[in-house]
Amino acid sequence: MHPPAPRSVRHAALRLLAGSTGSKGSSPPRRLPCRAQVLLEPQRSALPGTPITAPAGASNRRFEGELLGFSLTQAPWRQRSADITQYHCAMPLKHLTLLTGASRGMGLAMAQQLLRHGHTLVCISRHRNAELAQAASQAGTTLEQWEQDLSRGEQAARALRDWLTTQGPAAFASATLINNAGVIPRIAPLSASEPADLANALRVGLEAPMLLTAAFLGATEGWAVPRKVLNISSGLGRRALASQAAYCAAKAGMDHFTRCVALDEAIKPHGARVCSLAPGVIDTDMQIQLRGADPAAFPDRQNFARLKTAGQLTSPADAATRVLAWLERADFGTNPVADVREV
């Protein structure tokens, strides 16, 4: 049997959930870390966790709120008193992270580092990653892997919006979307590029992040918890590169739509914080493609080869650590377009 809640907790609970026992003019805090539910009923008591059924004609009111890191699930109410005599402790809410492109490279490294206590991770990729599933099982953390082709961004956005709506505004302590997925088309001048390659690069690299961001912000608009959107950009969105018009355009578009969203969210009472972040030069499959390109079609090939031989490429794990550290900065979103190499 659970012990009685401390008096200060009982009084705080009543002020928050009933709004009738605090000092005159006082108001409950607006944001607290954990969902609480109290079934209020005159002159009844029950063991914690036992449903309370009101007798015919009795006043039976249900309140939901947030309180001090634990959940008051079914507590008796004595009218006009400031006493909750029994309570039931529940697990604190988890932090939700939604991550695209988590099956390999820096995306996989970020996913691995996000498999930690107190977090729920939802990965959206073309393929499930068995290694990641095993790591989640060993860590005892919550992981969902959605198999989704992000060239079909509208379908992905609809699924995300529906899932978030089902979860509801009191399900998580915070919510973060990381748009990491991206592809480079065949390395060639625009005049020699295939339309399907160009379309795919723009759909995955720009259209899908925009649609997912819209779905995320729309579905969580009323959530009274911290919300963030982190778009993984590139220095190539800020510096032109021959034979990569589609990739550079997608990243430049990502930077600019992030600036627009930052303006949208800044005027809202509980607006999300957003940032388009260049993660530095990372030793991934993309670098292999660039180093292996035909020099006649790709004038910068030798520059990318030198980065590798000079040891100037960051490992996916180190890059993920730096990106996630940026996400946790107190000033995250102050500059909507940033570079992880900035001090």
C-alpha cells in the first residue's frame, strides 16, 4: 500500500487539478513534467489503482493535469478539504525523438546514441536495421522502425500526423523531429542528369522534410511540452558544387524553409524551436561516391580525395555526438541556420 502523499504535494495537486484550494489569486504552473489523472468523488476512498465508481446522483468529476514527476491516477476527494490521502506513482514521461534516415551512416549513429533511458525513438527509413533493434532490446528502450520510402513524402507525413494524433498531448515530456535522410543523384552536370534522379533527390532531400515538419508541427501544435525540429543540412547548401545541382538545391531549400518556419513558430505562445544544421564533413557512403566520380564530370573530385587522405573526415559516431550535443544546447534555434563547427 502506498504511503500518503506529503502535505505540500497534496496541496499542489489540489491547486493544479481542482483549482479550488490554492490561495486566492494563485494559479497552477503551466508546464510540469508528468501526466496526472485524478478521479474526484465526494467522501469516498479506495486503494491506489482501484477504480472508483460514484453512487447514483453523486458528483463525479475527472481532471487531468501534470504534477511533480509522478502520476496521481485514482485518488479520493473530500469536498472542501485540502487532502489527497492516497496516490499511485507511475513512470515519468519519456522524450520522443523521430529520426529519418536511421539505417546507416550518421543517422544510424544518432539512433544508436538515442537508445537511452527515458527516450522513445521512432526511426523512419526505407529498411529496418536489425542491429539497431538488437541494441534497443539490450538497452531496454522503446524503439519503433517504420519502413517508409521518403520519396513518397505525402504518405510518410500522413502516417506521422496520424500516429502523433493518436499519442495525444500528454504522452511525452518533449518531442523532437530530426530530418536526416538525403540522397545524391548520379554525379553529372544538370544537362546530363536523368529526370528521375533529380526528382528523387529533391523529393527525399527537400519535399519529405517539409511535409514531415508540417505534419509534426501541426499534430503537436497543442502540446504543452518543448518541441524541436532539427534539419540536417550541408555546407553544400551554402556553397555551390559542380555536378550536384539537385543535392545543393535541396540543402539550400532546407536552410531557407527552416528560416521561414522559425518565423512562423516565433509568434506562437508555445512555438517549436527549429534549426538547419550543417554537420561537417563526414566519412560516409556519400564521400565514397564523390571520391569515385569521373574527374571529367566532377571537377572537385581531387578536393574530396584530399579530405580523406589528410584525415579530415569526421566519423559518423563523432558527427552524431556533435549534432546531438547541438540539439541539447540552451540556445538551440536562436540561429535557424547553423554549422556544427561554429563555436
